[in-house]
Amino acid sequence: MFHRPVSRRAAMLAGGLVALPRLAIAQAWPGRPIRLVVGFAPGGSTDAVARIVAAQLTASLGKPVVVETRTGAAGNLATEMVVNAPPDGYTLLLSAGSQIVVSPHASATLSVDPVAQLAHAAMICEGEFLVVIPAQLPVRDVAEFVALTKRERGRMNYGSPGTGGILHIAGELFRLRTGAEIEAVHYRGTGPIITDMIAGQLQMTVASVSVAEPFLRDGKLRAILALSKQRLPELPEVPSSGELGLADMDAVTLWLGLHAPRGTPDTILDRLNAVLAEGLRSEEMSQRLQAAGLRPTAVPRADFVARIRSDHEIYGRIIRAANIRGE
């Protein structure tokens, strides 16, 4: 059968017709309430940030933004839900960074590729982690702690809130980089870890600054290391992993971001980025995040994507070296 060649003009017209529905979606958006999906239970930092972001988006976009909790599998259920949602801007993911850059390497059950199958709209905030020990432990710094673990080989443990999570990875990286003779004990959350630390049943954990700070202030825990390039302004007495030459440890940070299903129109993604950047510059939103121990971080979309790709590569290397496999 003879097929008439399709002209270049006809092909361009056909492509334009395919793009029209997406253009119409973007021009009409938002026309109804938006779901902001969170993968962790209320009471944690991810949920707290989601509610701050939802309030900002509601005020700026003129439509309700409703936080919807979908817990399970270290945030993977929420990630999968958003990946499989229509790319129309009405289902968004408020992520902890580990959902995006750690789970693809460490999870045995994750069924999607969040780096490739999500559109990354905006970075919101970030914070640092600390290596903390019980205050009653007779050591003052990393070198003394590592020496103690070698003297007490087989009897030193650190608490981790789940296999394959970012804090487990941080603990294993600390063990690899320092030579500490210490093993992971896995819990279902940070609260019980802190309780057992104070009771002397654990000798170390990794925790965010916001979680650790009250116990540092009360003298129940001691911070021996900040996972950062330089010392933290709020904890100037705590040495940083950068100054101690502990490679890659400053890459293990807490960050939260906003994402949409792949295929969401760029105009929607750009608007989300701009609205959040404006909010993060405001005193009200900035103060609310800082009160949660987090640093507002507004960057262009391209920079956010570059950060995700870099972190994904770094965590993959760490997880392979430590032979970590989560649930």
C-alpha cells in the first residue's frame, strides 16, 4: 500500500494538537483544591513542614491545599501514590529527601523511580544531623568514642529508626569512616531510641538538630559530631565532619521538597517554585521553619534537580559500600 509522506508542517500541527490539553490544564490551574501528600505520620518534621507549605500555597494560589497523610514503607507508599497520579497539578508530594534519593537504593519494595518519575518543583528547607551519645559515657569527642568502641568491641550499639533509612545510612557511614566498632539496633522511631540512650542501653545515635537540641540543653545527651562542612552556628562547640575529614558525611542532610507527577506542565511547576520562594523569603514562614530547627532554602528548579541527582549518586555509593538493604 502506498503511504503519502507526512509533511513537516502537518507533523508540527499534530504535535501542537497533542500539547493543547496540557496547555489548557496549565492555564486553568488551579481550579479546585490541591492534595499535598505526606508519607509520615503527624507530629514529625515532614508533617509540620507540609502544614506550613499548605498554608502558604493556599494563601498564594487562592484554592485550598489539603494535607493528606499516606504512611507506610518509609514514605514509599506516598511516593508511589503521587507518581501514579494524573500530571495535572492537583496531587503533590511533600517529601523528606530520603524518599527521593535514598529509597531507590535501599528499599526492596519501592516499585517506582522517584528521581525519574517525579517532576521536582521546589526545595523548601534543610537541616543538619548530629552524632550524639549519652552524657554519662566517659568520652568527649569522636577520637575518644572510637577508641572506646574498640576497647568494648561487641558491646557497643547505636540506635537506628529502621533499616535502610537515612539515619541508618548515617550511622553506617560513621562506622565506615571512623573505624568505630559499633553495631546497629533498629527501632520503629526516634523517641524510643532517645529513651534507651538516656537509660544507657545504647551508646550512640544520629538525630536531627531539632530532635537532639532539648536533650543537649538538659545535659542528657552530648553531641560529638555535626554532619556538615563547617561548624553549626547554633552549636559552635561541636566539630564538623568536614573539619575532621570524614568524607561524604556532610552529604547526609535533612531536606524537604515539593514534587509532582512526571508530565506536569512546566508552567505549573514554575509557579509552585515562585510561590514558595516568595513565601520562604517572608518573615512569617521563615520563622516557622526555623522554630522547627530547619533552614528555609529557596533555589531555582534546575538547582533542585541537580541537588537530587548529586545526592542520589552519593547515597548509592554509600549504600553499596555499606551493603545496606532496607525493607
